[in-house]
Amino acid sequence: MKLRNAVGTGLVIGALALPVYAADIEVQINTAPPPPVKVEASPPAPRTGYIYEPGHYNWDGQKYQWQDSRFIEARPGRTYTPTTIEKKGDVWIYKKGGWDDGK
């Protein structure tokens, strides 16, 4: 019984910690660069309290996938960093966007 509780507690703590560190993950892409970014006009926010996330490419482990631009509900006291794909040397580095931990 104690082992089950310890495993369950570990899973809950791990699940709670994941969102904090998810934005810090970088993936090295050893393939061609992403296609050119689609140029989109930034529409006005639907209402106050939202930020605009421009369209960008995500990396799914095998290929680039286009993510349309969208509005994301703001999180007071936190900063949003957008997804980036940058060339470093001979490889491309994908860093998923996300919210900071508020510290």
C-alpha cells in the first residue's frame, strides 16, 4: 500500500512540475530548415485580456507542422515566450513557446 501511495504521489508531483518546465525544452532538428513563415495580418484582440500568438511552425518529431495564429488568454504576472526555430551551426533548434513560471 505504501508503494502505491509513493508512486501516485510521485506521478502527481511530476504532472504539476511539467507545465513549469515545458517551455524550456529545446529539440535539435537535423533536417532541412522550416518552410518560409506565412505572413498574416494581426487582427485586433477579440477583447481585453488576450495576447496574439503569430502563426509559426511546430516540429512533431518528423516534420514541420504549421500552427495558425491565435489569441491566447493572458496570465497576469506571467510572460509568454513564442515558439522559435533558429539555426545554430549546422542544425536547427526548436524551442516550444509557453508561459514562464511567474518568478
